[in-house]
Amino acid sequence: MTSLLFLMGNPEQGGGGFESLFFLVALFLVFYLFIIRPQSKRQKEIQNKVASIKKGDKVVTSGGLVGTALSIEENSVMLEIDKDVKVRLLKTAVVDVNPEKV
């Protein structure tokens, strides 16, 4: 019986609620700063790149296709992925626009 009471902790020690709340707030802050904020920042960056696609830009899609933008419409992009091979994709499939790297 005494070993069971020992495992339960000291019931006279108070202030457990404040430390628990502080720990939860600190944990949320860490998640926000290291996971949520950088991901949303990257998503906005990609959306800005996709919105500013121009004819001739190199584009990478979510499926792994790499091509050159031939024409841009409101919701789609026509890509040339090889000589005389053209593909029309939704703009939402575009993951990266980087004319220098590809």
C-alpha cells in the first residue's frame, strides 16, 4: 500500500494547473514557430510564383514534370516538356517556378 501511495506523488503540493498550462502554451509556441509558420510562408511563396508565371519560365509540377511554359490561362498552363510534346496542366499542379535552376 505504501508503494502505491509513493507512485501517486505528494497530494499537498499545489500549483500543478499553472505549470501544465504553461507547458501547453510553450509547446504550441514551439510548433507554431518551427512547423506551422515556415510551412504557411512557403505556401504563400509558391502561390505568388504560380500567379506570376510568364511565357518561357521553367516550371516543375507536383507529378515531377519539368517544362517550359508556352501559354498561361486563368486556371491552366500549357507546358512543353520535350520537343513537340505539350501538356496542359492546372496551375494548382505547379510546385515551383525557377527559370534559373531548371
